Amino acid sequence: MCERHRLLLATHNEHKTQEIRDLILLEGLPYDVVSLHEMGDDEEIEETGTTIRENSMIKAQTCHQRHHMDCFADDTGLEVVALDGRPGVYTARYAGPECRPEDNIRKLLHEIDGVEDRSAVFRTVITLILDDQQHCFEGEVRGVITETPQGEGGFGYDPVFRPEGFDRTFAEMSEEEKNRISHRGRATEALIHFLRSL
């Protein structure tokens, strides 16, 4: 039986942790994903980057310095064509620093109310620091912003993002279905492909 390794995921979001943990477990890889919260680390990481990739790297490097263990971080941005790529790096705090997902959705829908081109890209960058070496993996999915929220599942902007080729939003899909096609799923797939090759 192969030895298992702990991989720290630089997040306090337990939903995100479980989503990525499920994907790695599904592959049977010898890694146990733990979150910052599970490490007893509730200190926020200041995201000062100007791009999704920079913020992903900042989070991974900060966690590596704090805990001296193999870790990875992801950063995700929703880039709406009609808003010149916004909210982008401000995706999680679009409506303000203490906002809820519903506030972000409300602001987004207000800003593109009546706009014909509602196309958008969800992008995730994962930065892995393994054996003191840094690696980046990216995943993206194209789609459109719906006019109203639809579905009860998922989190964040899932109720208003309908991926290309589907007639349902992420929030109307099962976790398994979403994981197969989502931006985070694709970035995690690239991460898994790399871990499998070691």
C-alpha cells in the first residue's frame, strides 16, 4: 500500500475543499487534502494580485511559508465580456468586502440588465507547491449569464452561469456533473494529471 501525503489547500471554504477532495479521491491518488480551517489557521490571506494567476500564487506561497508543507491554492474569476472582463480578480468580493454571494449576483445582473451579449468565461488557476517547486494549472469554461438565478445547488455565481452546450446553470447540475465540466474541475484535472505522472 502506498504512503499517503497531506496536501494543504489554501482556503477556508469547506465547500471548495470537499469539491476538490472528491475529485482527487475519485482518482485514487495517495493525497489527503486538508483545508486551512482544518489546520486551525483562520487567518485571512490578503489577495493583492492584479490577475487570477497572481492571487493563486500569493495564496500558495503564503501557506507554504506559514505551514512548511506541500500545498496548493486556487483562484477563480468570472470574466463577463460586456463588462470588459469584470468582475475578474474581484469575483468573490464584487459587491464589497463583506458581501454575500447573493449580493454579487444582484450587482452583476443589474450591471448587464438589458445587455444582449451575456457571454462570460469562468477561469480557475491552481498553484501547487510540491517539494519546494511551484507549478500552475489552468481551467476555463465558457458560457452565458442568465437573466435570473436558476437552481439551488453549487455556490457563488453558479445560479446565473450556464455553460456552453447545456440548458441548465451550474446550480441546476449535480456535483458530479458540474465537476466534470467546470473550470475548477478542469484545472483540478490538470493538477491530477501532473500528480499521477510523478
